[in-house]
Amino acid sequence: MKHINYEDEASRYITIGCVEKPLNMLSCWVEDPNSDYFKKHLARISQFFWVGEDGMRVQSFGSQTWDCALAVQALLACNLTDEMGPILMKAHDFLKNSQVTDNPQGDFRSMFRHISKGGWTFSDKDHGLPVSDCSSESFVYCLHLSTMPPEIVGEKMEPERFYDAANFMLYIQSKTGGITGWEPAGAPSWIELLNPIEFLDEVIIEHDYVECTASALKAMTLFKKLYTKHKKNEVNNFITNGVKFIEDSQKFDGSWYGTWGVCFIYSTWWAISGLVAAEKTYSNCLAIRKATDFLLNIQCDDGGWGESYLSCSNKKYVPLEGNRSNIVQTAWATMGLIHAGQMERDPTPVHRAAKLMIRSQLENGHFPQQEIGGAFGNCMLHYPLYRIIFPIWALAEYRSKVSVVF
């Protein structure tokens, strides 16, 4: 109970997520149904409910920070800062307030916790358990806004908080150069044999992830440009090792396996983005050339891309039934090709994808809800905002690359 109570307090009774929450709450009830521990658990139950289009459902614990960091980057790409200033400022305030500013209380290492200062969680500051890609994407946004007029986007974060964010990223990089999800990798791989959960693969120990590594490269390369003197050698080594991890993780067909989205398209977009952030290009990086070929080879007849969730469990690319397209996955592939310089070589595949996305937009400005795009290994995760965020982001990046004559 000592460990359970510590975890509850450290996460303000959100716990790690919707699996641990009822287990910890039940443990507190068994110990004492009238205890403050149990009552505090009850007060946090609403955190897990989500009213979706098809009714009430239970969510992991909220993805506010992740959704916000992605959405505002999509808006930034639209280059409509004057019109969106108030939105950017509110998002900036939220992300600044959501950064974790302290490590877990007391002797946190004896409680099997790690440093958290400087990171961002999946939901909000209360959760207290930073996630690497949520940290990286929030870090990127705050860095971008630190270069913009404060009267439009609000006051920038103090340099010390940017240093804390960089220090957190440095802390969780593995010896492989890869980045884990929550904490440094360390346990031996054979422990995964003890996994009793059929629908969650490779969740017993921490692993390095291509998507998290690529996201971290985006953040740390931008940090390096804006804060050139902070731990210069460590930051340079971080970038070099991260690039090597991504290149070494590439599949024979030019793709990367994705853990946090469906699947090879998702991770390939991230990998290209991370490599390009580290100044790799189509001409100087074989991995980007192979990735470009992979995306072009699987483009659908209608100009889009579509990948089945079966790729996650089969660990082999599986197209959607009927070779149909998915708008979110089309957006990922489009951005991957744009970042890889496809518009400068042969823009036709990107033009076709853009037309499909434009034609798919609904009258209310939304895009249709199609197959689930999020994943946790071989378990699917539904992100309702993906269908809005990523098509807008992709079209904004596309618009920046084309010339329009009025």
C-alpha cells in the first residue's frame, strides 16, 4: 500500500491510466472505505469519462496536452498568426502551465520513479508522469512561440524552463540513441515473457520508439539553434545518436514500424520529420530515399493512403480492404513526402493527395471519421481530433509549397 499511496499522491489520483485507476482505488477501499485516499480517488473519476459522438465512454485519462501541442502546430503551419493570435496565446498559456516543474516528492527513486522536472504529460500537469513525445511536441511549440511577438502569443517561457525540458530529454535517451515513452530503458527483454495481457504487446518494460525519437529530434535541434551554449556536447551527441537509432531501425522496404499510430505510415512520417530536423535530406540520406520510395509505392489509386490496423499486430504493412484511403493517414504520408522534398522532384503524388483531402472536407469544415488511427502497440486508440488536426496540417504545409496565382 505504501507504493500505491505514493503513486496516487504523485499523480493527484489520476494514476498511470484507466487500468491502474480502478485497481488502486479498489485497494484503498479494501484497506479503509472511509479513508481520505479512497475519497480522493472518487473525486478524480470524472477525469476518465468522455462524451463521444456515440455516447459516454471511458478514456485512458485524457490527452489534452498531446492534442493541444499537435493542434497548435497545425495552426502555426497555416501562417495565419494575426487571425489566430488569441488561440495561439491561450494554447501557449495552457502548455506553459502544464509543464511539470518538480520531480516526484521525497525519495522517488525508492518508489521506482524518475525525474519529471521539465517534461509534459499526456493530459495535464496534475498527472505528473511526463511522456517523451508529449514533452517534445510541447517543447517545440513553446520554442517556436518564444521567437514570436509576445503581444500576439504571450510571454515566452523563461530560459531555465527550456533548460529543464532539454535536461529531461537528455535523461531519457537510451544507450541505443532511441527515446522511450516514460522513463529510461533498463530492464532485460526476457521480462516481456511474463506479460499476461493478450491485447497489449511489449508493455512490461520500456522500449525505444522511432516516433518518440523523431519527435525528440525536432525539439532538440530547434533548442540547439535557439540556445547554443546549454550542454552543447550532450545536445550534439543526443542528435547524432538519435539519428543513428532511426536509421538503424528502418525496415527493408523503407518503412518504420509504428507503436503509437497505425502504423508504418505513421512512423515513417515521424522518422522522416526527425531526420529532416537533424539536417538530413533526400540527397544525403539513404533512409529518406528509401522511405520516400515506400510511401510512393503504397499510394492508392485515388491519390491517398490507407493502412489497416492489422499492420500493428502482424508487424507487416497491410493496406485497408479494397485499397481505399484514410484521410488522416493520407495527411501523414503527404507531410512525409513534403518533408522529404518530393515537391521539388515530382509534386504530382502530393497534388493528388491534396485534392483528395480537399474533396473530403465536410460542409461544417470537419473531415469524416474513418478508421482509428491511434495505437498502443497492437491495441487501438481513438483520437477524435486527429481527423481535423492532420488534414489541416498537411494542407497547410502543402499550401506553403505551391504557387497560387490570383
